[in-house]
Amino acid sequence: MAKDSLLQRIQIEGHPLIDGETVTILWEGKTAPHLIDDLHGWEGNSQTPQRIASGIWAWSFNLPRDAYLEYAFLDPETDKRIPDPRNKRRVWNGVNGYNHFFYMPEAAPTPLVDRKKGVPRGRLTKYLLPAWMMTQGGKRALHLYQPPTDAPVPLLVVYDGNDYLQRGKLATMVDNLIAEKRIRPLAIAFLRNGGPRRFVEYACSEAVLAWLNHDVLPLAREQLNLLDIQKNPGAYGVLGASMGGLMALYTALRMPDIFGNVLSQSGAFHFEQFDTVTVDMVEHFPKRDLRIWMDAGKLEWLLVSSQKMHKLLKARGYDVSYREFTGGHCYTAWRDDLWRGLEKLFAAEG
């Protein structure tokens, strides 16, 4: 295809170019970087381009029409990221930089994260709590969300709370779902992770559960109008993604009388050659009275982990719903799918 024709298409249609299920990403220059993306496993499997015209390089691959994809260009000599000058859409990846992104024709961002005129807003308040069980002498910030109602409500505890609050826009989503009567009002505790200690804290940590029980829940009961968990056992929920998704299920398995509802997104139930302790708990412990929502991306490396856990939960007779979305391991994909789990576990009454 002629160079001018390609560049003209980009000006009209945007970048990347999409033809049915075929995606074409272009680079203009004497040489070209490598491509890293959700589909190909990122840095571990960088993609070299094909020269298709003078000074024009391309990567072409197929994607389902309902896919969401993040990608970046990588200098193969320096391993530094290079911006895509033809795609201004980008998002922080939470680790080491920004990814560019696009939606295929049958996919779109959820409108539930858009602030809508006339929708009552919940109250969001920040607190500092002692975190002595995880950080010697330190404190940990968290946000509490009180929905716009005077009635007692269940609590949803959210691991990686800052990410779900800022990148997942969960408070706005819940405002909109409540206003549209798609879920019952619920309060939220957004828990900040331990930064470099996150992996250890979320790898089925008893210290996190102790902090949750000793500090977080008492503060939530004091500041929020919550259902009495003694009279409504298992009414609360817990949410997390990746290691947080593992920790969400572990929390409910250890504290089922409080957390009877689990939302686990792309849970890391298996890694390296090991199963986590949640596998043994589900397989060998008495079955807990839990309602579980799981989802995972078809383009991510933890898909098999979620598939295996879902199969085990079903075999043990758990009430589990499972869904695979066409996306990778990222907060935009989790955000766009999360409303389904909230509707399943916290459906509006009546």
C-alpha cells in the first residue's frame, strides 16, 4: 500500500488502522522500534516490524472485534519506551510508564465512570490508620465512601484501593449504579497497598487480615452507616485484582461470616510452579457460604490461573460466576467489566 494512502487513512480514521478483525500499527522513520503489547506478552516477546514502504514499518495482527488493547513502542537498544506520535490515547500502566490503547469496533469504555448531571454523589473521606501489623511504627491511608442514603448498607472492602479509586473510578461507578437502581447502596473502604511490600502483603497475609479486623472494620463501623454484621452475617464484600484478587478470595475464605461476597479480577491463584494456599483451602476445607464473582482477560498471562480456580470452585459446589473479557491485565479492562460483578453480588432490592 502506498505511503501517502496509509498516512491519509490515519489522519481520517486514527491510529491504529482497523480493518474488520485486522489491526495495523505503523511507524514512520529510517528504522523502527519494537512493539510490546497485551496480545504478545509485553517485553518478554517484543515484536519486530515489517517494512511495507519507503520509511514505513508495520505490525499487523488479528483481534476479536470486542477487544481492548494496550501497547507501547520499545527501543531495542536502550529498552526505553518511545511514544506513538499518531495515537494520543494513553494510560498509566501502574508500573513503569504509559501505554497507548485502543478499542476495537464492538468495544467501548463503560459510561458508568462518567460523572453525570443530577446523580447524587457519595461522600468520600480520607483517614490515616496505624499499620503496625504490616509496617513498624507506620501509618496507612485509606478512603471511606458513604453512599447517598441514610439507610444501613453493606460494606465493600477494596484492595489496591487507590488504583480502584483513581484508575478504576469505582466511587463514580457506584454512584451511577445506585442512581440507576442497578445495585443496592453500599459503602466502600478503599485500602492502600504497601507499595514495594504489596506482593508480600497480598500473598495470603494474616497480618493484613489482622489489620483489617483490628483497625479498618472498627473505623468503618464508626464512620459509616453499615448493616450490623452480627444480624446480617456475610453481608459485606471484598474486591481485588491480580494479587489483590487472590487476597480477596483468601479474605473471604478466612472471614466468611463477615465477607460473604467476593469479586476477584484476574486473581493470581497460581504462580511459578506453585499453587497458593487458597487452592488447598477450597479443595480441603469445609465449603464456605460465599457468593463469588470472577473475571479475567483473554489476552493476559493469568487467564489459566482464573480458569483453574473457577473449575475447582465449581467442583466444590461454590456459588461462583465467571466471565472472560477480551482484554489484558490492566485497570481499564477491569474497570470496564466490574459493573457486572457488582450487579451480580449487590443487586438492587425489590
